[in-house]
Amino acid sequence: VRSSDLESSRSLYNGISTISKGGECTAIPHGRQFLPQYAALINGAYGHSLDYDDTHRESSIHPGASVIPSIFAAGEVFGADGKRLIESMVAGYDVACKLGMAVNPAEHYAHGFHGTGTCGVFGATAAAGMIADLNTSELLNAFGINISQVAGSMQFLENGSWNKRLHPGFAAHNAILAVNLAKSGFIGAVKPIEGKYGFLNSYTHNPDPEKAILGLGERYELVFTGVKPYPCCRYIHPAVDIVLQLLKDEAISGEEVERVDVEMVRAGYYIVGHPLERKQNPQNVVDAQFSMPFALAIALLRGKLTVDEFNNHNLNDAEVKRMMKKVNVKHSEELDRDYPQKWPVVVTIKTKHDKLVVRKDYPKGEPEDPVSFEDVAEKFKSLVNHKLGEERVNEVLKIVRKLEKLGDVRELTELLIEEK
């Protein structure tokens, strides 16, 4: 909902509106006028644009932004109830996240791919396919179609472009296409995951195919998915946790900080810490979402890191710019040994009077350092109250608390349409 206010979202909405006519699926918060694949595209892109969506640590992907939009779109077409939504969400998260673990996330990044898009299309297809009641043969064909849809490039980092925001939208959009084609009898490639030119052999080095089925039916990846407390790349979060806790404990004050050194894993370093000169000089909001120096500078100077801090005023603020120059980031091979089971950082802060060294292995919001339902509810309210109104927001929270009792997904999506 909050993402719909962004310039990139307005551009996306206007572009899609010209080609999607006569549909009945909901693009949140606009309403029900879209074909299902385009509703999924918009919802997926919006869900990812603030970089505030969920993260599965061991696969290093954001599964919800592709899986949930495909569920909503397919659910509105087929009249899915709450139980069906939950079942398809569990299946979609399992497929996307287990593939993300199998593809070896650090190597997948090194090849220039964004797992949220690449793995997301398979997860979104599994979820939408379950709602569409595909049989085994049809679902295999849908996955076979996916191998010609797999996309998501990290090239957006070069100029802070809007491409990344599209990745889960494209995944959800392509999932709806794949499911409909397969349901109509279209034949997809065999062995799209493990084949000679399949996903694991074409998009990474050193994949671990066994992880794609490890604990299948016993370990549900939805349970191991974290909730973000800050709207920026998840690799930044443990360092922000450290800084905010030190400020809260009054162990440091922003004015006294002379230097900050952050050691982190390779997978995150090349996304949020390198090249350092560029990360210390973000040119736009997307740059800032992937800048360790920006996030720590804001945390040190403002004592918080919310959606409202990611703006052009802070990007051009002289005090923020000075603080960013004090933040240094480097890769630690020692910390790599614990990745991806842990996402460790070591933060060293030198002040005028002291030197503090703190390590954190799990970002806030992970199962090991969880947030409460009430915390998530407050996050939700902060993002939607201005468009949905308090009464409607409270009704959504009531439904989500008892999602298994929902009769039809449209009862939920109706509440997510902006009040005019």
C-alpha cells in the first residue's frame, strides 16, 4: 500500500494500465480491474519496492513478494478459501526457499542473479498451481515452462535502477502464465531443475541439489522466514541492530563516533559494502537501500531507521554525508564459514573515549531473535493506515489472525483497496 506512492510504482501502474483491460483481479490498493497476471505483477513489485519484505536467510531470498501475489491472483480466479491460501503459501515458500538453498546463494549472487526473482518464479508457480488444482503432470509442465522464464539480474546495483523492484512481480506474473499454459496442455521442458541446462547447472557454481528436497514434508521453510524491522537490504540489518542497541544502552552517542568498521560475509559485502566509495555516496533511494554506510549513518544520527528516513533530504544532508565517510566495510573470510546458516557481522565503533567491538549472528526478526505479532501489526499499520483507514486495517488484522477460517480471498483483498 505504502509502495503505491513511489515514483517507480506510479510509472509501473500507468504502464500496466494501458495493456491490462477488463480484468477482475485486485492490484493493491488500486482495485479490481486487472487481468490476473498483471495484478500479480503489480502486487509483487509493490511488495518489494520498499525493501521491507520478508527474508529467508539460508536461501537469501524474499519469498513472500512473489508467492503471495500469485496466491492472491489465482485465489481470486478460483475462489480460494483461507485454508487453501495457507496450504499454497507453505508449498510456494518450500519450493522457492529450498531451491534458493540448493543453488548456493553466494555463488548465485556472484553470477549476477537475484534469487528472489529466479527461485521465486518456481515458488509462485507451485503456489498458484496448487490453487488452480493442477495435477502432477501439469505442475511438472508448469515448472518446465518456468525454466524459460527464470530472471533477475543484480545489474540494478550499477545505477540504483528500479529493476530489482520488478523481480518478484515478474516471478508472480510468469507463474500465472505458466500455470494457465500448463492447465491448457502446454508441454514444458523436462528436468528444469536438475537437467544439463536446468536451473542448478546454468545459474550457479557448486549447487547442492540435495538441499532442494532436504526435510521436504518435515521442515517447512515458512517457519524459518524472517520479518524485517528496517526497509533496506537484509544484510545491513544486524549492524543496524548493534548500533541502535548501543544507542539505547547509552554506550555511544552519534556525535562522539569517529569511525565505524563493519566486517561481514562475502555475499552481503558485494551488495551493500563494495565499492566503498559508491556506498558512501548513494545517489538515490535504491542506492541508499543497499548502502551500509547510509543505514548506519542514519541510525547513529537519528536513532531509528524507518521508511521516512529513505529520502532525498537525507541523501543530501551534510551531516549524514560526513557520517557515511566514517563507515568502512570489509569482507571477512572467517565470518563466511558460518554463512548462510548465520548472517554474522562484527561492528567496531571508535569514539572519542572508547572502542567497542560487537558481533551479531542473526538480524532482528529471525526465528532466533523474533518479533511479535503485535510488532508486525504495528509495522503494517504504519504502512497502510493513511490509505485504508483504521477500521479497515483492524478488520484485516482480525482476518489474518484467523486466516484458516476465511471463506474467500476476495473478502480479504476487498479490504486492501484504498478508500476513495
